[in-house]
Amino acid sequence: MAPAEGDEAPAGEPVETAPPNAPDQQPASPDQVRAPQPAEPVEVTTETVAEGLPQLWAMEFLPDGRMLVTAKQGALHIVDENGQAGPEISGLPEVDARGQGGLLDVALASDYEESGRIFFSYAEPREGGNGTTLASAILVPDEAGGGALEDVQVIFRQEPTYDGDKHFGSRIVPVGDGTLYLTVGERSDDPVRTQAQELASGYGKVFHIDYEGNAVDGNPFAETEGALPEIWSLGHRNTQSAALDGEGRLWIVEHGARGGDELNLPEAGLNYGWPDVAYGIEYSGEAIGEGITADAETAQPVYYWDPVIAPSGMAFYEGDEFSGWDNTFLIGGLVTTGIVVVHLENDRVAFEERIPLEARVRDVRVGPDGAIYAVTENPDASTSDIIRVSNAS
């Protein structure tokens, strides 16, 4: 959260000044929480480039500079250079938009300019409930600013089906080798959330699959009896932020409960602990499980937040607009109502900044102009704006 009563934490001090929800918990290493601000935080200017859009969940830039956006209620639009949303793109399947469900992430295939292929994830209504589903399609824009999806195919389904409305994840991160990562949530409710620890369940996992939805050769549990071969890592809560770094490695940020949002560099086969090992506390104020924050069987987060930022959307910064943001991740903050900037050195967080936008940030992207674009929600979450963040100097 922002410093209390409008006070700004000085450079060199942590930007977070509110007390933690779990004050007795100690990080496994001193640089794991409340990193200092840089000596010279970046000054920015903002402008609204699109406003009054339907409630959005994700954004992706097309090669021509227009923005492809997903509306939570189940619509896909192209937003033009004037900030105007075109007609709904036809061909989408039905979505379950209750609670945290709906049409979720969208990403372009690495060969999009040749193939026109996109991927999208959504809460799929199913007999007995719903689940996070990943589909591919060919996007065919039209001259009216809309278009159609052709050759729509479901390529992967999170199983088992569950009748709930929370923690669907999800982010889609294509890799240049014809594979992608998909993050999903653990469906929130106790006791089903414990399936984040089970290799036979699709809850609380990062998956590594090819463009047809098949497990990638060499996945860590491909030869483990009873395990889903698509699993890359396990023990995650609800991951709504994911991006590749400059070396092509996947990083994620997952929601904690009251405290315990985690920045992770998920490695093949590792267990990240949820719900057995976690920072923070339950929403009720009780300990999470036995209150354990570390053990020998699970990986520690690179960094965590207590209190939470409520992460959604994430981008690795590469561009000329912000020279001070080389090797940083830009993370949308739903609770912190802005962009959280983490500076990496040797795979650790050296500094943290906060860019206030005074609105819940659902997604973050680096534009072709090197500026930052943030999808925001208004207070009642009925509409969204897109804000451009540029360097003030």
C-alpha cells in the first residue's frame, strides 16, 4: 500500500510503510521483502488513451500498434490508435463470468505475423461446474475494426472441474520455440486448494505445453506415475502475473491471502509450498495451515509482499523510454492501485518502486513506443481505461 496519510517514503527506504499482517514471520533472507527504493526513482507522466471500455482483463499489442483486449464478460475487441474499441470479434465460446471468472488472458503466438494465431484463456462452463481452459484460434480482423476468430480449438483444460467462482489464474506466456506456459489457480476453497500439492490435479500449477496442448518433452513429471505430464511447477496459489525475462526465463507473481504475494522464478519440478508453506495469514486472521514459512521440501519465493499488492498483469521492461528501468518487472497492483516496479540484480530484488495510478491495475504491457500501458478498472469494476505511462524527464 502507499505510505500512510500521503507521506512519501524517502529514497533508500522501503516504499511499503504499512505494518505487516504477520509481524512475527521472518524472511528466509533479508532481501526477500521490503526492498529499498532506488536513489533516484523514475518520474513519470500519464495520459488516458482509451476510456469507458467494458471491464477488461488483459491486453496485447498487435504488430500494427493496435491493442487486442479481453472483456471479462466474454468479448474480444481491437482498440485503435484513437482509443476506440471496435465491434466484438465473433467466434468466442461461452464463458462463465461469475465471481473471478470470465474471459481472461490473451496472447499472440510467436509466429503470429505469419499464422494469425492467438491463444486465450477463460473460465469454461462445464457440467458440474467450470475450470480454466486454454484455446487457440486464427484472428481475422476486418475493415470495420472488428473481425472473427476462425479455427477455434480448445487445446488444454484444467482438471478436475469444480463448482466455484474463484482463483482461475491465469496468464499465457508464449516462448519463441513453439511452446507456452500457462498459469492456473488452485480454486481457493478449503479443502480443494490442497490439490495444489497433488501431481494428479491441475490446481495451483504452472504448465508447459506446446501449441497443440501437449506436454513439452523433458517436463519434470513426464515419467512420474499418476502425474499430469504438462506440469512445470506446483504449489502455487493464484497466479495472475507472468512474463519472460531478458534471458527467456519465466517469472510469475501469485496472490497471497492477507500478505504473502510472491515473486517466483519457477524452476522445473519445484514445489512452491501453497497451502502448506506460505507467508501471510488467512483472511480470517488465522494462521495458514500450521503457520510454516519455510521447509526443506519447498522453494522460497524470490520476494514477497506483506501487506499485499494484489498482483495482476506483468511485463519485463525493454525499451528506450525508461533508461532506469533496465532489467525490471512492471507488475499491476489491484490493491496498491498502480504499477509496482521491481529492479533485479543477480535474480534478487535490489529495489522496489511504486507508480501510483489511483486505479486498480489489471494488466501491464510495454508498447511499441517504449512507453508503459496499463489496463485499469474503475471503482465498481464496471468499466476500464487504458493509461499510457511515459518518462517525465
